[in-house]
Amino acid sequence: MTTLTDPPKEQFRLSMLLYDTRYRSATIQVIALIGFMLLAAWIISNTINNLAALGKPVEFGFFGEPASYDINQRLLEYTSRDTHLRAAFVGLLNTLVVAVLGCVTATILGVIIGVLRLSHNWIVARLMTVYVEMFRNVPVLLWIVFIMAILIETLPAPRAFRGENPEAGMILGDSVAVTNRGVYVPEFLFSNSLGDIHLFGTSSLRFDVSLDLVAFLIVLGGAIWASRWIKHRADHVQEKTGDRPVTWWQRVAVFVVPLGILLYALGFHLGYPELKGFNFKGGTHMRNSLIALWIALSLYTAAFIAEIVRAGIMAISKGQTEAAAALGLRQNRIMNLVILPQALRVIIPPLISNYLNLTKNSSLAIAVGYMDITGTLGGITMNQTGRELECVLLLMLVYLAISLTISAVMNWYNESVKLKER
Amino acid sequence: MTDIGFVRTEMLPEQEPPASEVGAIGWMRHNLFSNWFNSALTLLAIYFVFKVLAGLVPWILSPTWNAGSLSECREILHALGREGHYAGACWGVINERWIQLIFGFYPSELYWRPIAAFILLGVALAPVLFSDKVPSKLFAFTALYPFIFPWLLWGGTIWGPLSALLGFVLGWFVYTAVSKAISNLFGIILGVLAALIWWLALSGYFVGAMDSIAAIGIEVVESRKFGGFMLSITIGVVAIACSLPLGIVLALGRQSDLMIVKYLCVGFIEFIRGVPLITLLFVASTLLNLFLPPGTNFDIILRVLIMVTLFSAAYMAEVIRGGLAALPRGQYEGADSLGLNYWQAQRLIIMPQALKISIPGIVSTFIGVFKDTVLVSIIGLLDPLGLSNAIRADANWNGIVWEIYGFIALLFFVFCFSMSRYSMYLERKLQTGHR
């Protein structure tokens, strides 16, 4: 008969830090941390020494100096007498503009192409395959400069619109002019405008918020809320009585009537671009650089999104469709209630990373001269002031902040559409 | 018994299916004209294809291959009666400059070196890419190749790469000797130390001494002469080769239980993935020298290589982490229950499966990195896009647009498309019927 005894208590020895698995992980972590801190300290001290040798201490005072360069495509008012900080802010908004425009068009195009690629129509499916392979396998920078070249070389100059028998004409009922200097689209004008609110006074971050836009958004939000309330009530009635009241006209009306009244009250009209002298005046001028970047990023990202959408739809087994049909659901309800919720679960995570890629790729704007944050802060400001360290680090921080925000928002959305398991 | 009226005793001959259901007509009915919407789409698509081809084919088929300038091209086209701005392509520019687009300003008498380097690259990659068709002894060459590649491209004395190689050999000997005598762990530490001492302290003297004894070497080519596709491929290959091991380490770090290591890896990966490559290239061109001891000034291509490698390693890490996460928990537990330690489990059980799952992701990262090498034109390196601007600035070719872009796009397409096809082949080959 044996008796169990406690194992002999080991004295702690220094070698146990390496050989005892209980302590080894702590040892490794401490070594890693020390190594990392040493590396960081080494880099920082090198940087400080180098900057001291160059006579450039790290400081951000240059942001207050006048930028003295122009930004031709912008959302905010800006002159070359404004500060570098203002220029960076204008550039940041430009980045966001092209990112948002690109994400929206890329999604729409990508979904259409992804669905068409699954089409039973042989020639359409092949064409879409060609599109996807063509855009995925050629660098996006090449597409950007290529589309820029197409815009500059093939579109008519503004003078082609002049004369009795012009070579070129405006499209969409004389409202949009497509020229080799950019696209002129009608602008929204309000004759009884509510005016603007000026935020942040006269600082570099000042911007104006149009009260007309605010009013429009408030009414739109109210209309969406009312429409949902009508739907909710219809659901309620249907559950009680089994009959669903016809509500589509109510749901259209809550949008059309208040918005129509608001726009009429504000005196909404369009300001059309007109040819005056050698160029177009009026309307909103979207320059070629913006258009080229927008088109190229959308087309390029659409090819990736198309593949994601295709994979998402193909990931749903045919049994799901058949089971839903066996339950007696109609085609569109099968799509809405069975296929899409499951496909979205597959589609959204890679979609997020494509939005992030598009936003990061928008930094290639510098190749066509669109003044986004890379073109202002990382381009002209950096070259003029010679403050490489400050500019590049800030530029990285800005992009990091944008990326983290997008992924936070999209991950939140992903959580909300995810299939709830258990 | 009642009589059975009629029982057929032989089979009827098979009837032909209706003519509208088989053959070309049947195929077209099913695939092109199944309903009115499909028919409309088909007609639209055919019209579109026809328009594109009608515009593109005559443009491409322009007999301007031997023209010496854009105006000569226009004369040739004019003589054919083709007028207008888009009458035809001017292929003379490709004929004159394709060598430059591929080799940059690399000295023309030394073209054999990059060519040899890339052919040997194929040989070195063969045992990795087609492991079932090529004798595995070639792996020895693959291991040597990282030392041959830079020597062939940049040139210089042969003792440099040899001494780098000697460092590895020395480290290996120290490791085997010490690990037998004392322990495995000390073997690794001392081996790495020996190699580092060799590289940092001794190898300079060794190279100098050997060079004075026997100056074997080939002509040095400076980095600023690199350009064109050679530069793209060089950056792509080096970044890809270095980022895979680095990515594996980062992915393991991110998955590990060691909290500090994990957060260091997460921080690195998320930082790199959160910023565009162009900002990292700005770091390479302006800041990297600031981060190093005063007086260090090394080559711009090397700096770009470092940043592109770090960039792709972060993406690679995420792809491999996906593969690791996709492995069932039972695989890790099975490895533990066999008594394997961490590295044995990784090497024998986890990594082979995780890497297999992540092949498509790895290849698409490769393709992405290769495409992203075009960005170096923004910081002034002469990759194909950078060269295209130089060519268009030439008085002879001022005004050329489409031909050069088309040529560059075509070459990129060929590389990237074949890489994606290879990944499909590999997926099929490694498909063992379960996941």
C-alpha cells in the first residue's frame, strides 16, 4: 500500500525563470517589454539627436503660419492667406468627401456587378468576369492616372460649347456640362435662405453650417420616423386582425408633403452652370482630379465588392431558398427574410475592410493633384515648412483616426445584423 | 385469367429532343434569351462589346511599330487615310522604350544580371511552388538564393554575400555544439549571439581581408539606376519573401497568451493597417534616416523595402490569424495531448493546416503588395509609372498617353492574373476533402 505524499516543495531557483513553464511566460514578456522599450528609446534618442543636429526641434508652431498656396477644389472657404492648419482641415474634408462618394458608388456598382456575375445570361456573366479581373489585377494608381488622362484628352474644352453650332452640348436638359476642365452640375440655391451658423468663430477650424440643410435633415428625420411608425402600426393591425392595411401612400406622403412644403417655403431652386466667356460660371464645379479619383476608386473597389457579394450569395445553400419557398413565402420575401440576412453576415466584414482600403487609397489623390489631406499636410505643407516628422506623424494619426472610426461604426452595424446564435 | 391486351416487348427507339432544346439553339435559348429581360441584356451586351471592339481593334492594329516619334506615327496613319486624334496607336514608343520600361536605367551591357536573377528566382521558387513535380534537393538552392539575388542585382564583391552566409553557418555550428553540450535554449541564444557578432563586428574585416587577397566581384550598380518592372519585381519579391515569416510571427504573437507580447503585436498590426502605404513611403523617404544613429544614410531602395515589408507583414499577419482562428479547437488540444510543446505543435500540426486555409488570402496579399509597388513613383523612384512620365516628357513622344499606360497595365495584369490562377491551382492541389 502506498500513501500519497505532497510533492517536495521546491526552492525557487533563478533557473526556474527559464525552465519552469509557470514562470517562463512572465520572463518572456518582461524581456519583450524591455526589448521594445529599449528599441523605442533608441529610436527616440536618435531622432532627437538628429533633429538637434539639423536645428529643427519638434514643434507645431508652423501650423499658425500662412499656407500661401491655393486649394482649388474645396468645401470650405479658404484663401492662400489662411494658415497651414486651415489647409490641412480643408484637405481632411476633401479626403472625407471622396471617401464617402467612392464608398457609395462602389457599393452600388459592386452589388450590381456581383449579382450580374451570377446571372444565367452567359454573355453578361462573362463580361462581368472580364470587368472584375481587369480592375483587380491592375494597380489602382494606374487606373487613377489613366482615368485622369481619359478625362483630359477626350472631353471637349469649354470653348467647344460656344457659338451657334457648338461641337459639344450640355447634357440632362442643359443642366450639366462635362468638359475637360471638370464637370459643372447645378447647385442648390434657396431664395428665402435661413442663413448659416458660423462655428468656431475665426479660428482655423471655422466652418459654416447651412440652416437650410439642417432644417431639411430635421424634416427628413421626422419623415423617416413617421414612416416607421406607420409600418409599426400596420404590423400591429396585421397581428391582431390578420389583414394588413394599405399604407404605401401614407408612407410616401409623409416624405413628400413636409419636404415639399419646406423646400417651397425656402424658395428652393437650382443654379445652372452657364457659359460665360471662356469658361462656365455658376453651378458647382467638380474638377477633373476629383472626378478621376472618384471614378477610379469606385470602379476599382467595385470589382472587389462584386467578388464579396458573389461569394456571400453563393455561401447561402440552395436549401434555404427551397425551404423558404416550401413555407409559401413570395420571391421578394425570400430574398428579404431568408437570403439577405444570411448573406449580409458573410458580406459585411470584408466590405468593411474594402471601405477602409478605399479611404486609404484616396491618399493617391496626390498623383492627380486633388488636394486631400495627403496633398496638403503631407504634400505642400511638408515641403514648404520642412517639418517632415510633425507632418508625417500627424498625417498617420489622421488616417488612423479615420480608419478606426470607420471600422468602429461598421463593426457596430455588423453586430446589429449578425445572426444571433444561442 | 384475362387476356392482357397489349404489352410492349421491345423498347421504343429514343426520340430526338426538340431542336429548340439542344445544340447551339438550345444553348442560346437557355443562356442568352431565356426571357425578355435576359434577351434585352444580351442584345445590350453584344452591342456594347461590338462598340468597344470596333473602336479598339483598328486602333490597336496600327502599323506604327517602327515610327521614331509621335509625328512620324501621325504621318504613317495619315498616309493610310486615317485622320483624327484617335486614328491609331503609336506603337513606336513601346518599340523604342520597352527595354527602359523593364530595366530602368540599368546599364545595358549588364542586362544579363537581372535576367539571370529572375530566371534563378524561378528555379529557386520551383521547389516551393510545384513541390510535387520538382526534386526536393533544389531546396538547397532556394536557401542559397537570398544571397545570390542581391549580389546579382547590385553587384560588388562576392565576399559580402558569402560573409553574410558565413554568419548563418557559424550560428548553426555554435547552436548544434552548445545544444549538445549544455541545452537547447542556450544553444539558440549563443548561436544567435555568435551570428550577430560575426555580422556586426567581424564580417567587415573579413570582407576587406578577402577582397585584398582575391578581389572576385562584379561591377557595382547603384540603386538610382534601378527602375521599371525590374524595380517593381525586386520590391515585390523581397517584400513578399520577408513578410511571410514576419507575418507568421506577428500572427502567433497576436494569438498568444502572453499579454504584453499580444498587445505589442496588436498595436503594430493595427497601426500599419490603419495608415495608407503612401504615408509609410513618406517615412521611408524622409524620416527613416532620422530614426537611426546620426550619420547613417542608406539607400532609398533599401528604406522602401523595409517599409513595404513591414506594411505587407501586418496584412499577412491578419490573413494567417484568420487561418489560425479557422482551425478547430480540437487540433490544438490534440497536439497538447500528444505532449508536443508549443513550437512542435505549431510546426507539425497547426501551421501546415492554418497556412493551407489561408492560401487564397496570402496570394491576394502578394498581389496587393505587387500592385502597391507602383506607389514608389510618388516618392520619386523610377518604377514603370515614374518612367512613363519621363518618356512623355521626351520631345519625340510628347502627347503619348494610352500606349504606355496600356503596356504597363498589361504587364501588371499578366503578373497578377497568373498569381491568382496559381493560387487556385494550389487550393485544388491541397484540397484534402476536409477542412
